[in-house]
Amino acid sequence: MALEAFAFLSPSLKGLLQETGLSKPTPPQVEAIPLIAQGDNVLIIAPTGSGKTEAALLPLIDAMIRNPDRQGISLIYVTPLRALNRDLLKRLQSWSSKLGFSVEVRHGDTPAKERRRMAVKPPDLLITTPETLQAVLPGKRMRDHLRHVKSVVIDEIHELAGDRRGVQLTVGLERLREICVNGFQRVGLSATVGNPEEIALFLGGDQPVKTVQIPLNKLTRYKVEYPAPGEEDRDLARRLYTTPEAAARLTLVDDLVEAHDSTLIFVNSRVNAELLGSKFNMMDRKIMVHHGSLPREERVRAEEAFKGGEIKGLVCTSTLELGIDIGSVDLVVQYMSPRQVNSLVQRVGRSGHTLTRTSQGVLVSVSTEDILESVGVIELAREGRLEHTIIHLGALDVLAHQIAGVLMDSDGSLEIFQAKNIIKRAYPYHELEDGAFDKVIEFMRKMGYLKKDDFALYRTSRTRFYYFENLSMIPDERRYLVVDLTSQQNVGILGEEFMITNARIGLNFIVKGRVWQIKQITDDGKVYVLPIIDPTAAIPGWDGQILPVPRALATKVGVYRSIMDKLIDENTTKSTAVETLSQRWPCDIYGLRRLIEEIETHKATGAPVPTDQRVLIEGFDRYIILHTHLGDILNFTLGEVIEELFRVRGRRARARRSMSRSASSSLPVAAPYETCRREVRSTCPWAAHVWRCYEGTDAEISTHSHLRRDNQGSTDGTF
């Protein structure tokens, strides 16, 4: 049955598969190839390393090479990252030479000479990014080539569906459909999609899409570590200017790297990547850093060094979460909770990058809260409860840009109803109301980006400028290139905020996991530096979003606290409680003991333990703290509403999240403590009502005053 999938392919392609050792199709190939071969639109959701890319490309390339009279561009492959473009090009170049088709990459860094050459002689298969597709759609020559497109593949579709880049892409596909007289086939690829039905709509627009979903049943081993500091760690802490607990974690990660041939060390932010990289550099370890604020050439150097075995460890952010080719990975270390199941599955899936090998992941926790989050994410992953990708519906800034886009595609004018119909075929705009559409058009008219009458839209001299100046939906920030004076190599990129608020001649800062001193800042946006030793150097800040804690994970943490609360109430000894938890949770004994001790300390104050069924409202100093286990989004909402309640009552308050990320929101209140206490008590009925609305149950609401928080949620120094 499995081999029948390859039976759909031509003899030349089957011969290539035999040469490369692909004699047996993988599960996604078995299910997807027949559907794609018969022309269906298909969304393929399958684990990392399961052959998704081949499942899409084999039948599409086969259909392409069967047509000797093909013209223009036959197949477009869209990825969210230029690095993915480079990797795919390398993989396809050997195929193209043996099968007789041409393949090229075009993105923002493609030289003008290459772009002109492609406009004259386009490749059969074009690998590109969403922004570059937007750039080529209005071009007269490229439109002639795009008329022949038979299929479009969207790789890592979940990554695009979650932001405005994806919204823009969906309208771009509908504009491409206007060019292609007979339409084209759509294929989407992803390893982690929690809402496949909606992502299928995102891919297909008003066209049907069949979904091939392979279960996440690949063997995966997870372990949560919270190492206890020893005497050697205290010595190391003094050398690294950090805490013994942080030194113990660094030693653990170092030992894991040494025990394996290739280890990826994932962190949740560029700041954490630099901090961790700098500590390893101070320990004289050959571990490099990889994130989006390093120049492309530096990222490529790190990728090649890791792939070639020159280094055994690589500290990285989500830049390596997707399918960039970095060779074989034996182990994935996640430093701090990944906060979301999708991230954990993507990251740990990079190890054992085939269906027959076991993926191994070690989650290194920095606090008791982090332990609970990590255990919760693992349990949710094992249950297959991936987060839903939230699609931005009806984005007005993208709408304005795409109205200009459909005008650029026209001969200078376009009927209003036709522009509206093209855009509404895209799923993010399927419920677009006439009023919103008309208001955006009127705004653009006032700005001079178009003209209109009762029936049609017309281009102006500013339409083209507006369209091409706003091709990218990625937030724009001025970037300053960091140049090493000793080698004249680019070593990093600094953001505008850091340059304005911190940068000065003589400042020592960390980038690429190393310390540099600023020697010169030029008017053309370059920062010239020299390497220096300084364990107290500054860490640049970059724009970015910290992943929110989902409600499902926050609820898990509340359930875990309830379990520990019950064990203590049953007068279970500490050793027995730890033994009981060790059989349930994949965590080391020291970490479990710290969890039990924290709950015991909490209960000794007389306060009830906050759980998924109990909200604790706590007064501490000038703060009111709500332990809700609702997750970041609902915590933020509650904080905003409560802040408004205090404002109405004449109190000043500002809501923010506390360090107990899964559980709490906090409100620093400008009023005496006793007044705050009365406000808390008077707010309780309202809080209970809100909780019941969200939870649908009669959850318990408790208040407590002057709760000691000396050790609760302590991070013991992150690095």
C-alpha cells in the first residue's frame, strides 16, 4: 500500500529516488502524494523530519517535468525565512540538474542584476518569501511569467498564519489567482497546527482544501532538571559573577553538551541567548550563538560550524525552531520553560530528525514556577494539545496596502466591486464589511494614494510609492551594524532604542556571546568595536515579543499546586510526597523537593494555596496580587478592568504581571495598606463573578494580607 504513493511518479523521478536511497515513502508521503497528484489543494501537518517537503514537491515537480512545453514560472515555493530559501535551493539543485528543470531563489537581498536576468528568463521553480512575492506581482514582465504558475507551496504555514505577513500573503495568492487564468494548486506544510480546519481555510480562501494530519506519535523523551548547587558551582559563580544556582545550571548544560555530539540550546529571547553565550565564553567553551539580531554571515558561520562538527553546542532562539538545515542533532536543551506546546514540539523535534530516531529534550528550570510550567508543557505535548494559531482577521493596514496592490496589478483603474471581491476571497477578509472597506478607501483617497468615483478606483502618482514602501509587514526599526575593527567582520546588529538610550564611546556590551567595547559610531549607522573582557558588560535590548503563557498551561500549574496542597494536607511526609510526584512528573528529585518546600512555606503563613479552582487575592506592602491561573491574556484583561475600577473609586493603580507568570497579576496601588485591604474585600464579589463567567464554576475566592514572599517564585538568578 505504501509503495503505491511512488507509483504516481514518473520513471525519471522514481529513478532519482532510488539513487538517493528513498525507496519507501513516509506516512505523510503515503497520504499526500496521491491527493496532490490528482490536483487537490492539500494542507500537510506532520512531525519534524517526516518528509513533508518531499511529500509536496515530488508530485508537483513530477507534473512540471512531464510538460515539455512549459513556460514562465511553473511552481512557487514560499517560506517565511531567507535561510530556509537557501537550504531548499541546496537540496533542489541536484534534483534540477538530473531532472532537467531550473530553480532559483529571489528575495530582498537578490542583486539587481540577478532580478533583471530572472525577469527575462525566469526559473521553472521560484523559491521566495511573502514580501518578494508582493514585489513581483505588479511587475509587467514578471506577471507574464506568473500566468503559467500551476502550484504554490507555503512552508511553515503556521508561522505566517499567526501574523500580518500571512494576512498579506493570502491576498497575494488571490491576486496571483487573477493572473493565472486556470488557477493554481495550493499546498501548505507545518509540523505544529492546533486548529487545522481554520489553517486550511487560511490556505485555500474560498477553495476547498484537504488535510493530511499525521499524529505526533514519534518517540520523544523529556526531562525537567533543576540542579542543586555544589561547592564547585559556588567557585564557578564567583568567576562568572552570578549565583551558585545559576552556575549549577550552566554546569549541567555544559555536561550535557559534552556528553553528546551535537546539542541545540534553545532560549526564549535574544537577550537570554547573549547572556548564556557570554557565560559559556567565560567558561572557555566552544559554544556559539544564533539569533535574528546577528548578521546573516554570522548566523551562517554558526550553522556551518555546528553542522561540520567544529562546535558541539549552539545557543539559539526560535531562528532554529524551523527547518533550517544544521545537520544531525542529538539533544535539545530548553533553558527555561518554552511556555507553549508548539514551541516545545518544534524545538525538541529538531533532535533525532527522522521518524525512526528518538527525539530527546531536557528542560532546565530556573525557578519552582518554571518547573511547574515545564512539566505542564510536557504533559500537554503528550496529550497532543497544541495551541491554536490566532489568525488576524480584517487587518486594516494590510487591507490598505492590498487595495493599492490590486490597483498596481491593473491597467490604472479597477472597479470597486472587483477589488472588494478579490480581497474578500482571502480568509482573513471573508467577513469584511462594506463600511470598513469604504472607510479605508476614503482614507487612502485623502492621503493621495488613489482616486475614486462612484464605481472605480484609479492609481495616482503616489500609489506605487505607497505600495513598495510598505511591502513588509515586519515591524520596522533602524538597525545599527556592529563591526569588529580587528577583522572588519560584521558581528552583530543593535536596535535603535539601545543606541539612543545606552550607546556611547567606551561602553562595553555583549553580542555574539562576547564582550565588545564601542570605539566609534558613524553617521551611516555602523558601530565599530574591539573585543574586551568585562563580566559586567551590558546586554543590548531588542524589540520582540515574549511568548504568552496560554490558559491551558496556567490551568495545569493550578492543578499541580492543588495536588501538592492535598498531599501536604494528608500529612504525607516530604520524602513520600516527593516519591509520589516523581512517578507522575518527569522532574529531578531536588526540584520536586523544592516545590513541596515552597508550598509548605506558603501554607505556614496561614494562606490558602492558589489552584485552578481557587483564586487568592493577596495584599503585600503596596501591592495587591491576584493568583488566578488564567494565563497571560486573561490576566492582562483582569488587570486592565481592575485598574479601571480603582480609577473610578479615586485610587491610582497600574496593572502588571508578577514573576509568577502562570498564576498572577499584580497591582501596585497608591493608597495606605488598610485602604487597599478594604478595596480588595469589596472587590471580591466582583472578582468571584468574573471568575464564574470565565470558568463556569463556583470557584473559591480567598483573600490574605501581608503574605511573606521572600522565596516564592525565586529565580535564583537566571544566569
